[in-house]
Amino acid sequence: MEKPRRGQVTRKKASAAQLRITKDINELNLPKTCTTEFPDPDDLLTFKLVICPDEGFYRTGRFVFSFKVGPNYPHEPPKVKCETQVYHPNIDQQGNVCLNILREDWKPVLTINSIVYGLQYLFLEPNPEDPLNKEAAEVLTNNRRLFEQNVQKAIRGGYVGGTYFERCLK
Amino acid sequence: MGDCQESNQKRWAHLRKVLERPGPFSHPEFEPSSEILDFIMTSCKILVIGAGGLGCELLKDLALMGFKQIHVIDMDTIDLSNLNRQFLFRHKDIGSSKAETAAAFINKRIAGCQVTPHFCKIQDYDEAFYKQFHIIVCGLDSIVARRWINGMLVSLLNYEDGILDQQSVIPLVDGGTEGFKGNARVILPGMSACVECTLDLYPPQVNYPLCTIANTPRLPEHCIEYVKVILWPKENPFNTELDGDDTQHISWVYEKSMERALQFNIPGVTYRLVQGVVKHIIPAVASTNAAIAGVCATEVFKIATSCCVPLNNYMVFNDVDGIYTYTYEAEKRRTSTQLLEIKDPDTMKLKQLLELLSESASYQMKSPGLTTIIDGKNKTLYMSTIKSIEERTRDNLNKTLVELGLKDGQDILVADVTSPSTLVIKLKYQTNDVEMT
Ligand SMILES: [Zn+2]
């Protein structure tokens, strides 16, 4: 058996994921409610998205999402987590986000921009039909005023039901 | 009988009929000759990637077609569940290297054949290794690995004054199967559609909606996915990411999936299913593997001998109901490397490079973002569109290419709205005689 020829340094080539993410990031066309933060500008595969909605239930809050783009991008979608605790029917306490294009409806033609718009839309139109946080979904369906109050309470910081939310005012 | 006369043996009579006389289906430029069979038997070097279901079939087919210089690479070891279709392996081989066992079997069974095994990942080898082959044929179940070898072969391409050097093209024949469906394709890197051009064609992994997994599971798969996606990150039982090859991990997922299935009264969670869902395994069908490998081996033979026109370039196969095949020409998407001549890298600043990309008639870019790789690490040179990146790469604008560590032959990735995909621009420094390393 032949030994792997390691160590013979040849110039590393850009991976297909790297080629694609460079394009996606350079062409990010963010809505004015969104900003991105790159902790390391040389690492385009790891970044944060901050959404400050300007209308809807969540208009007073500031929500941070972490993005991790894997080596199989865009065959596989990036891993997106909500880092801010939020009272939302489609986001759970561990930061899992129920957005169809992050899982079952992902296609390689979609881009980081598509996800940004998808996430923004979740704050404008929380969807109680497919809940991840069932209690929040029930409140939204049965009593929109109470839902609005709960969202505000959570954004200002405090308990909603038995769950404590950290303050995330704009 | 000496080795040089081996091609005269009776066992190759059928090959000689195809290679030593013309026929109605032969390639227009095909010149029948007895030397072609000699080439196959003595010098043609083939690499088979993967020694699993497709790989066993490919090795058998190629060896019986007269190819002798065959290499096979696979990082896996043999598992009991492989034995029903990976026919080069026996019960005693469980736990051994697939590549080594398959090579030994073929070498013993088919006289004169010299299969060289490589028990490692394809990523363990570099350009020098892949360059030695005339043709590479893939029987993989991983898209990551396919994309890697595709990228490797594209990076081996050589352009002289913008013209592709045909000597640098290593054809890739790629087979894939999923249950009763399969595909076979011929990729001529730089000339026809490659894996990246057709990424949309690969079936995405099945992902269930998160809300279903979390609240309304109906299938055993939903219970397993729940443990994998929600419970594992939450409880982090082994303080590491879930590894589908670790039996302790799988046992934990199995146990928790059973609990959840019980809670929702869902039957059908088994250890095998847990393994399958975690590792995204789709049951393999031996006959599909055989059909696809047969097509791939035939294509290798056609390319090696030029006796027939190769597949152009993508064949789909489905034997769920009867047999259906369809071949079409997948389209190449433009992703090429372009050379950019730099007169004086010691004084040319990044700013001026950007101006060049915006102003020169051949680029006319709007707001190019530039990244590269230096010492194996990604580096963002400049990106004006993202505020946090712009602020921290702005200083690069006034540095010269040499100060930035960009060398002669450096690949710069350039993304811009004016191009459908990222361009690779290779810097070519005009040497002023002395002091180039
Ligand atoms: Zn391509």
C-alpha cells in the first residue's frame, strides 16, 4: 500500500463552498432592519445577523442569529440559531428556528439573502400554525392582545409563564 | 506465454473485436489497432474512488475488461451489512479495510491484474497523486467527496494563453445510486458540466419540518430526528457533536428515540433505523449498483480507447417500475480561471487592482469583493458591501500586492453582481529578470 503523500505543500485551492459564500456575502442586500457582524472578517462562514424589526409585535426588540456555513454549502443549508431568547411561536428556548427554507425546503439556488428575508418575515408574521413554542402559538391564536403584551414583557426582560427572558430592547 | 503476448490470449477476443476493426457505432476518428488493447493492459492507469457497493462492481468490471493498472481508495472498513451486495468481501473480512480487501480479492481472482489499495480519505492525497491517472471513476455515496474530487480535477487544469491544455484534463466518470434510482455521468473538467454546475440535480437530504419533529411526530423518523436535532444539542450527552459511526452515540439516540416514540405511540423505531436516519443512509439495491457500475465501466473503456463516442453527458436510471433511462447534456456553467497580468506588484496597490476590475472593458465590475487563500487560510482582501468587513479591510486598499502577501500565480476570488458566480483571477506577475522566488 502506498503512503499518503502529505506534507508536500501545494497551494490550497478555494473550496466550492468558499467560492459560493464569497458571492453570497458580497451580494447581501440587507433590509434596513438588518445588520451583519463578522467577528473575523477572514472567516465568511461564521457570522451573526441582527434584526431590529420596525413594525409588528417585535418592533421594540433586537434579535441576534448565528450563522454557520458548512463545507457542503450550498448543497446543505447553513445552521442558523437564534441567540436571543425570544417569545415566539416559531423559535424555541434553545434557539431552534422553524423556517421551512432552513430545512425541508432548502435548495442550492437559495442564498444567505433568502434566509435573511425569511427570518425577517418571521418577526412580521409569526406563524401559529406550525409552532415550535406551542404556548406562544396558542396565545397568538386565541388572544392577540395578550400575545402582544407577552412579547413586550419578554423583550423588556422578565417572566412570561414559567420562562425567564433576558432583556433585548433595541 | 509472456506478458507482452497476453493481449493475444483468447480471453480478450471480444475486446479485440471492438478494438481492432471499425464498426457502425465507432467514434469518427477511431483508428482500429492492436496497440489499443496493449495500452489498456500495460499503461492505462485508472483510479476507482470508493470500494463499496458501486466500487466492488466497478473493480470487477474494469478488471474483466482488461484494465490492469487500477488503484482503489476508500477510508471505510467492512461491516456485516455490506456483505449482501459488496461481493468482494466475506464474513471473515469484517473490520478490515474495504480498499485492501477488494484489491486482494481482484488480484487473486483475475490473473495479471494489479489493483493498488489506498486505505485513507481522498483528501489525504494531493495533486501529485491524482495527476498520475488517465481516468478517475467514482462510486461514492457522499456529495462532499464528489465535490472535493471534482474541485481537485478542475484545479489541475492548465490554461496556456486562455486555451485549455488538453493534457491537463483528467476525465471523471461518476456513478451514484439511491435505492432503485441511479445516475452515471461523464465529466470532462473544463469542457463539460461538472459537479458544481449541476449541484441542483443531487437530491437534497430529507429534512423534516422542525415544528413537526418538535410537536406532532407521526413517523419513527420524526422521533429520531427530534433526538438528533433538538435533544442532542440540549443535553450534549458526550460533550461532542453526534457521530453516526460511534456506537455509544447511536445507542443513546436509540434509547431516547424509543422514549419519544412510546410517548406518542409511534411504532417502528429500531437500532438500524436510528443508524440510517443519523447517517442519512438510503437502502442500497444490488441490481441498481450493477447497472450503474456497468455503464460507468463502459464509459471508462470508451474514453480510454476512443472506440466509441462517450456518454454526453448525464444518464438517469430508474428501475422502480420496469426500467427507465434517459440521457441528456447537462449544461456547463461558466466558472473559469482568468489570468490577470500585473506589471509591478511592488508598487501596485489593492486600490488600483479594484479600479482595474471596475474600469477595464473586460470586467466592468460594480462592487467587487475580493478574498484569497494565504498559507492555507482564507483571507478577505476587501469587501465594500458589508460594513463590518469594509471597516476592517479598508487598510488593505493602500497596501501593495506584495505587502499583502500575494504571490505570482495567486488565485484571487472575485465576487461581483455582474457575474453569475465567483470568478477566480490568477495574478501573473511580469518578471523583471532578477529576484523572483
Ligand atoms: Zn462546473
